[in-house]
Amino acid sequence: MQFAEVAVQNVRGFSPAGRFALKAGYLVLKPPSAESSPLAGLSLALLFADGRGSDASFIASGAKSGKAALTFVGVDGVTYRVLRDLGGSGTLHRMNPTTQQPELVSSDASEISQFLRGQAGLPPKTTFEQVYCLQSAQLPSRRPRKSAAAGAKVDPKTSGRYPSLASASTVLPAEDIPAAEAKLRALEQELSASTEVDSLQFKADGVASQIFDAEQRLKGTEGLKVAIAEAEAAWRAAPTPESLGLPQDIVNRLKRHPKVIARRDEALARLNADRENEAEARPASVPPLTQHMGFWAGLGAGVLFLALAVGLGFGVDRTFRYLALLDIPAFGVAAFLALRYVDDLQKATRHGSKENRFDIREKKILEEYEAEAAPLRMAQKALDVEELDGIAPALERKELLGARVAELRDQLHTMESDPDYLAAAAQVQSLKAEAEALNEELTQKGTYVRDMREVEREMGRLKESIALAKAPPPPAAPGPDGSVPVETLEDPSPVLLSQAADVFTTDILSVQAMLKERCVQYLTALTDRRYQGIEWDREGKAFALTAGRRVPVGELPAKDLDLYYLALRLTVVEKTSARVKRPFLLEDVFTGMEEVKLPLIARMLKHLGTLTQVLHVTSHPGFAQMSDGPVNV
């Protein structure tokens, strides 16, 4: 996991508006003013939003609203972006690896938290705060001292499995008591306002929830309305004979088309039969008369008998004149053959005219068929179907879609007539009016009022500090050996070791063995070898080894205890980074430390930056020089 970018608008401790790219390694974030940038707190607010607007405390002074966004790469390798209106709603987006475009994951705070833990590899909030965030308030020296005689009694506010090391109050100097009491009175007034605003906000949240439920019931028809709109669009786009320029009876033409084909085929069959009968009745061919030997034989016989009758009848005997009578049958045969020839020519002529009639009949049959089939081919082309069988379903689709639209409209009418739907519709208007009134009242109360629980916690810390300042604890009773117990600081080891055990999913004893050697190296370097070793008991309480003595770390000087805590924190982050990489966020925690220690600490952070991302908020120039790159925020 690695932070890639922080974007802010009207966030305290940052520039008024800007986007700051972050890279791997050890980076120093330089705030624009003396006020330290609350990078760790802002990251916790963005990644672990409670949905109650507590992140509004990060809005810059004088600004009415603010925005913040955090872009990071999860342990799954996917880039995520958390965007929040401080004090308002927020969204989680995920970068699509294919399109490289952001996609909305959720806008619900609880869903975002669950998704980041389950998918992006974000640890629990307490682990992230106690292990991967280091703030000045977490240093043991900033915690109140405890009497060693009360060691058997542990304050539940500051201890436990997951305590917050920044939650305890500090002991006030006597001169600060009046200012603290004045602040306490101001906090009481703020608590009263916060309580009132919290009550109004509770009502507003309840009304918003009712509006959401009512609108969800009303939105039950949205899908049906969309379906109706789509069905109507499809119905309007469906083809009809009128829109395609086809005859109105195109469907009937399609139905009778098989009969038209049968009638055409039957007429063509009859035509072909008549044509074949005519062909059989007519002669194959009519040869010329001059080629008919019988004609010439009859004609020659007639001429011969005539010549004999004339020659012999006048020259020899008149009886031969009767031979001329034989011309009659001879010429008759020739005449008969001539008439027969003429008859054959007439038959051949009649065949030509009949053939023309056959062609005319055939053309008429085909034209009648074409008149019936042309609209069907036109419809086939207009509908872009391969077969005539596809015309009817395409044209019937309009009717089917119309029936579908009517059916959906009936369903919508039934749903909108339901009493629950009518009640929800009437309820939404009144609820929205109530919500507007509550929001207007909240606006009149102020643009921002802190959460009452936060005010109560601050009042509790302030009261405890005042009480400790006004009534210091009585002198401790001497022990059996006559020694007086000394006041000690709280040992931070059990809490931190417990968190490390959760990260490593093992027990505290195993974690101790894993961390001990490296922690001793850090501690000896930071304390100039004043301490030669560290030991932990079964509960995780730490003991420093120095000059042959075994001293509980709570009895160490405050500055040495802070160095031990720093050594343990660096060790835990270094070891956990070998298993899962998560950014280590440090706010300006080294203020007040010896200057000679800071270069050594910078080198340690530089080394840690080779294992995971280290983001250090500080304006100290020495850290910036040692970093992999400063970032002005």
C-alpha cells in the first residue's frame, strides 16, 4: 500500500487548495505555516470515516466548507481514491485497469470502510493509528505520570487492548489553571450547543432515512418506466407497410403467394401442352412444289396425251382425238397435288400466328405473376430478410410490441394505484418539507459544531488536568524497605506489542523474539549506549538494562522513554513492512529533542524509506536535506 496523492481545499495546516503528488521512499512534507499539517489525522478521517461529520474539525479557520481527497495504491495493486466533503458525504472510486477511468465503488461510509479492509488491505483503524501513525501526543512523555504505588490499578481510559495514547490529559502548570477553567466554561457552552445540534442532526438523519425509504419505494417504478420507454421506442421504430411504402394487404399477398405460384405453374403447363399439340398437328416442313415429282408427272402426262391427241387425231385417225380425254385425270392429279401444296402452305402460315398467340399468353401469365410477386420482393428488400418467410414475423413485430407496451402500462398503473405507493408519494413531500426545516434550523445554529462526544472527551481531559494541578497526589507511603515509590510514566510496550501481534497474526512472545534484537540496535544508537538491552515480560511490559540494573521503562527519564518508544515504533514498522507495506506517517514529533539526535533519526527514517513509504510532516530543514524529496503542502 502506498499513498499517491493528497488533494485539499480549505484544510487547516495545508495550502488553501492544491494537489500534492507522493512517491515511494522517505518524503518530507513542509507545511505552509508554523502550524503542522495534520496528515495522520486527516488520513484517519478519510480512510476510517464515521459518517457523522467529525472530520469537519479539519476545515481551515474562517472557511465554511472544505474538501480532501486521498489517492493510494492498495495491496491488490489497484488505485483507489477517497474523496470527502469535510463534515459531509464522501465517495470511494476505483481506477479501472482496462479503461484507466475511475469507477464509483460506494458512497456509504460503512461500505467504504468494509471494502477498504477487505479489498485494498487497509488494517483496522486502531492498528493504523498505533502502528503506522506517529503524532506528538502519542509520545509517553506527553502522558500523565502515575504513582508506582498505584501500579496494581490500571486506568481503563488509558489502557486496554486498543487504547489511544493521545486521549489522556496532561498535568497543567499552576499558572494555566484560570485559562483552563475559562476554557472549561466555554466547552460547557459548546457542549450545550453540540447536544442541541446533535439532537437536531439525529432528527434530520431519521427524516433523511424515512425519505430514502419512501423514495426507494417510489423508485420501484423507475425500472418499469424505463422498460416502457424502451418498449415504446422499439414499437415506434418497428416497420409497417405504410412506413416501408408497401401495399396495405402485403400480409394477405404473402399468404396467397403459394396459390399464385401454383396458378402460374398450372397456366404455363396448359400453355406448353397446347403448344406441343399444335406442333404435332402441323407438318414438319413444306417443300417447294417444283420439287414434287408427282406434280411434274401428272403435268407431263397431261401434256403428252394432249400432244398425241392433236398429232394423231388430225394426222392419222380422228379416233386418236379421244386421247385428249386422258389429259383430264393427268392434269387433275397435278392440280390436286398443287391444291394440297397450297393447303400445306396455309397450315404453316396458321402455325406462325398460333405461336405468336402462345407467346402472348405466356407473357400475360408471367406479367400477372410479377404483379403479385413484385411487392413481396420489395418487402423482402426493405426488411432485409433472406427468405419470404421472414416478412410476416418482421411486420407482426409492431403488433407484438404494441401488446407489450400495453401490458407494461397496465403493470405501471397497478403499481401506482397501490395504496402503499400513494402513501409513499404523499409522505415524501411532507418529509422533504420537514427535512428542509431541520436543515434550516441546523444552519442557523452554525456552520460547524463539534460532535458532543468529542467535546465531552476534551472536557474530561481538561477536568482531569485541572484536578491534577489543583490537588496533587499525597506523598506515597514508604515501602517495606523504607524507600518511597517514584512517579512513573505509562509503559507503551504492551499496547504496541499487542498491535504488532495482530499484524503478524501471532502471540506477544513470538513478536518479542522477532523485534528484540533490532529494537536494541535502535535504542543503543539513540541513547548513546546508555542502555545495553531490552527485556519484556509475558504481559509485554518492558525493562531497560543499564549498568547492570533492570529498570522498568516507565521509570526512565521522559526523554529516554520517548527514545525507547521511537525505537520500538521504528522496529515494528520495519518488521511489518517485510510482510505488508503500508505508509508510515509522522507529524512533527521531534520538536524539543536534542539537535544532535536529529541527523541520526533522519538517517533511520531514510533507511526505513527503502522498505516502505515514509511521510514526515516537518518544517525542519535538516530532515528535508536527508529526504528523497521535499513536498510543499
